[in-house]
Amino acid sequence: MQRQQKALLTAVAVAALGLVSLAKTSKVAGKIVGYDLMRHVTKTTSGIQNQEIVVLEAGGPKQKYLKVVFSTFGTTQIEQQYFDGTLPLTVDVFRDHSCDEKEPRFVSHVSLNQIAGTYLLTDAFKTQPPAKIKNLECYAAIYKKKK
């Protein structure tokens, strides 16, 4: 029975990797509207994968706001210069339906009571936060080594 389980798990892993490699990738660009402060400040240098989650104002005809998830083993996924919300960030992504959000919450200042599950607005968007977003589509960033 254990041999069958190993074979099944191997087949599932190969299929999942195949789907990821065949996933349609695209390039998105936009200014960071807000970011998950909890993920931003709790990065470690150990062997644990770190994440950075940001909401971009894409300005595209179809989708105005996009959630982008960066996952790497480093402690810097996005250069600090983008976190004031004035410079556009360009990234290759693929669609990830598993992390879509209904009605995300944005705050201009974070307290301990509201740190989890909220996005801290960047300085450029504190005076004009986004209107209520009913569905925030999620995208996974494709990591590229810096040259």
C-alpha cells in the first residue's frame, strides 16, 4: 500500500509542477497601494520561505487593483523604493485563484487590533485610498534572480 501512495504522490507532484509551468504568465505594472505589514516586517533569514504581499493599482482596462504575492527565501522581495507608492513596479506573474480576496481592508495607520488581515496604505494613497474593492484578484510573482 505504501508503494501505491508514493506513486500517487509523485504523480500529483509532477502534474502540479506541469500545471504551474504551463500557466499563462503576464507582466503587470503599477504603483503599490498597500501592503501586508505583518508579512513585511516578520521576515527571517532562516530556511523558511518569506512572503511579501502587495496591492497594485494596475490602471488596466479590465482590472484596476491586483494582489501580488512574492515568495522567496531572501529577506527582500521588493526594493524599498517602491513602498512609498510613487514608482511603478513591474513584475511577471501568473494567476492564482487560491488567494483571491473579497472586500480587502485598507488602513492608513496600523494598531495591534487591526494588523492582521489589513493592508497598510502607502504614503501616496493615504489621502485617496481605493474605493471599496469587491473582489481582489491574486497573482503569484515569478522570481527572477537579480543580475
